[in-house]
Amino acid sequence: MVPVQGKERNTHLPPSAPLGLPGFVQGWDHLHRPIWVFDPVTCRGLYANPAALELWGAASLAELLARDFSQLSPAVRSRIERLGQATADGSSVTERWSFYPQGVPVAVQALISTLPLDDGGRALLFEAAAVDVKGGELRAVEALRHTSNLITLFDADGRRIFANPASFTAYGDPGPGFKDRFQDQEMGAAAFSEVMGGGVLSVLSPVRTLAGDRSHYLDARRVLDPLTGRPCVLLSEQDVTAQVEAERALREAQERAEVAEAKERFLANMSHELRTPLNTVLGFAGLLARSPLTAEQQHHVNRVAEGGASLLKIINDVIRLSEMDSAELELSEAVFSPHAVFAALLEERRGEAAAKGLALALESRVDPDVFLVGDPERLKDVAWHYLDNALKFTETGGVELGLELALIGEAARLEVWVSDTGPGLGGYDPDGLFERFTQGDDSRRKRYGGAGLGLAVSKSLINLMGGAVGVESRAEGGARFWFRVDLPLAPADASLEGDTEDAERPLCVLYADDHESNRVLIRALLESQGHQCVTVNDGGEAVEAARAGGFDLILMDIQMPVLDGVSAAAEIRAGAGPATLVPILAVTANTLHDQIDVYRAAGMDDCIGKPLNIPELFAKIRYWGAHGSSSVTAEAQRLAG
């Protein structure tokens, strides 16, 4: 059953009887003019007199009514819909129609009106007269009706006087005038005046259609109305919305790519320009701290180191957030002991807590012999930020770092928390504290300082691991910040990364850097460990020195004159002799993920970030001095295979 104006019509009527039609239609059987009735709902004929049967090439009424016209083209469907609307009030429409009964074209001039049916529905009544149309004209008419282009004719006042089916579908009936189609009607009015004056309009413009705002390519020119001979405007429109949106999306993607590239260049430059002087400040502060100093001098040196470390933390947070925004930050996978990692972190912060008179405790519910697989450095960073906030905002009492594990199949859920006896949340939105540049209120920012990035970095890192972060107030006062991540349990035969004892022996190290302060610092640090350090000013000198031989390890700055560190490493690896076997470590402030990939591709084995973490520097020198170049080993394995 098909609904018709609120009622239901039986669509399975036997094709032999015109049921539902008024009784007077039988009188049409005696007329010589072709007359037929078409149901626009079921797309089937309801009646045809003998003249119409002849026109349609049907042997009988039953044969014609059995024909299925449901596979109409969109243009014809649109035309039938328009006729139904135009004749619903009792009006009639005269149009030329072309049919193809039995594949033979037939053209008629038809008077169309709406015929009420006995069941309350409505059908279209066609009263036709055959016309003799030349083949070329018939083809032109059919092309106009079926084209996807919107063809419209406007009179001298801009009113529509003709629309093909595509135009009717887009704008409806009676449809807007010429200028009203434009989103900018002033532009539309000016364009109409120009065309009526003899100009030609050819423009891409936003227009308003029944489907909403679209982008149409418009071509308009003045012509003569073939019926009246008066000037009018012929408008041809092509809907190019999909193409316009695709081009816009492409431009936006290119702009985003350009912005991302510019941002990456800026970060690389800022990373180098900010971290390089900080390397000098923190490095020499570390050297001074190891020297015999008075208590007052030691205090001053500690303040210098603390200030530099705070600035470095902000720089690192900004760069890390940018890496995560651009999906460039990758997590590492290493075997680690959660108990050992967080116990070591607590010891690093114990002196700071003691300076404020705060108790600092570890509540570990994890067996020291339980090992997981994950990124211990990133997890340590998050806990470091939590401890940093707790130590900053807590004036009396203490801070606790806790951790526990819950087994989930072959994985473990690690929960780490930091609780304190500080001011607590103070009524602030817990989720808002993890947003960027948020510190609760301005009074805290003025009193304690900071950029408000630490918790945002923490949330992003844990989200990257598929975990969750949170905070709640403690009943006894203060706050409890936590994070949870699910990590695989390490295999029973897994070993800790770097857990072998590297042989301690004096090394001869080549260091290339164009900054004298960096050369002096590195040489002093290495000599303090019993190593010999030879320094050069650029990559070209580094290549010459390496080829001369005698070095156990090469440390290479990246941004240098004459020859940069990447190119210098590639030349050393491409050469011959013992120099090709020497480990090469980048020592640079440029430590974005894709930059490190470039270093490894050039034959470098590892990267040490600036500002220097002195324990990291010593550990990596000890490791690579004992193990040799991984790049050379990998290449040898490849050739052997």
C-alpha cells in the first residue's frame, strides 16, 4: 500500500480495470484526441482511451496498464512532481512531451491537469495532440530536459519564465528571481543589469537552493524570448560544490602542513638557541658544585642550578607538547622495575623536600622483582611533575609517592599517586587542572610561579599510553594526584636495559662543537672522569681528526659551520679504516623524534640532549666506550645475512 495524501491506495489493482476513476471517463473512449490518466504515486497508467492506446503503441488497455514506468529518470520524476504541484489547485499546464513507446520517439502537445479519484487520491490527466517535430529539435528538447545543468530563462524584470527539470529540482516552483539566487543579492542585481546591458556573466558564486547553500558556476547572457521576441536572460548553472569543497580541503591541508613545517623549524631553532646557553649554565654550575666551596658559595651555585633546571623544564614541556600535538612523540619499550624507577625518583627529590622541612615517603606496594615493559622515562616524567607540584604547594607536613599493581591477565595495571598535605583543590575543577596554562587561580600563579604546563604534559603522556589521570581532595587535607596505565609483564628471561656492568677504562674522546664554552665544559667533565678529550671546531675538522685515528668515541654537535654533524658522521661512516668502527654520539639541543631518526640514518649510534644531564653523559660514554658502534654491528649483520 502506498500513502496518498493521508490515505492508502491499493497498488495491486488488476491492470484490466480502471478502478477508482470517476464513471464519466468512459465517455472519453469515443474521443479522437489521445487521453490518458497517470498515477504519479505508483508510476502506472490508470486509464487510456483508444486514441491514446494507438499513440502509445499498445494493443489493448490491459497491455498499457501493465507497463511499469517506475524506472523514470530524475529529470522526468522532477517534472511530474512539478506538474502535480502546479495543477493541485485546479489549474492546468500545457507542455510538450516526448515519449518512446516501443523505442519510437513520439512528441505531443499536452494539456495536463489533476483528476480527483474516487478513493480520495489524485492522478494526472493528459489530453494530448501529436505534433510533428524535427529530429534536431526533438534531440535539443530532450537534452535540455535531461542535462544536469540548471537552465533558466528570466524576463526583463528578473522573473523566471522557464526552468528545465534540473533547475526546478534545485530551486522549486515558482523559484527565486535572478538576483535572489545569489547569497549576495547586491552582486546578483549588478550582474543582471550587466547582462541585460549586453555583457556576459561567467563566475563562480555561492547561491541559495532548496538543498541549502551551494557553489555554482554561472554563465548568463542576453537572448530573445522565442515566444515574445523580448530581451531576456538565459542562465546556465553547474553545481561544482563538491569540487570547491575538495579544493578548499586541499588548500587547508596544505596550509596546515606549511604551518606544521614552520612550527617544526621554529621548535628546532628555539630548542637549539635556548638549550645551548642553558647547557653552559647548568654544566658549569654542576662543575662548580663538585669543587671545594664555602657554604655560601655552595648555596649560590645551587640557586643557579635550580633556576636553570626550572627554565629547562618549561622549555622541555613546551617542546614535548608540540611533539604530541603533531603526533611526533613516540614511546619507547624497555624492561623496567617500577619499584626501582620510582624509588630512584624519590631520592632525586629528597634534598628539595628536606630544604623545606617536608617529610618525603615512598609507599610501594610493588615487589622489587616485578618487571614491566613500557617507557619508564615518560612514566618518571609524569611522577616528577606530580612531585614538583606537591613540593611547590606544600608548606608543612609531607609528601608521599605511592605505587601498586593489579594483575589483568598477562598485563598489569600500574597505579602511581602523589599525595600531600598542601592547600588541596580549593574548590577548583579537577579536570581543569590538567588543561594547559592552568594553575587554579592567579593568586597561586603569583605566589608560586610556573607556566601551568606540567599537568597538561602529564595528561597527554598518559593518554598516549592509553591510561588515565585524575586528582581528588583528601579528607585529612591536601590533594592526591594519580595516574593508571596497563603495561605488559616482562618475560621471565628479560633483562633490564643497560643492566650489564660496563668496563671502566680511560677513553680517548673526540668532541666537535663550534661553541667554545661547550668544548671547555665537555673537556672538563670528561677529564674529571679520567678520560682524554680532543676538541675541534666544526664537522670538517672532525672528519679529518677521526680519519687520523686513535679515538674510542666521537661526540658530535649537529649545527656547525663548514660541515654539520650529520654530514660529518655520514662521511666518517663512508670512509675506510678504524674510524668507521668508532661509536658516534650526537650531542645536541635538537632532540625531536624525526631529528633523531636523521642522526641514526647518518650512522650515529645515540643522542645526548642539551642541556647536559651529567649522569646521562657519563653513563652513555661508559656504555658506548665498552660496546662499540651499533651502526657498524648492524651493517655487518646485514652483509653477513
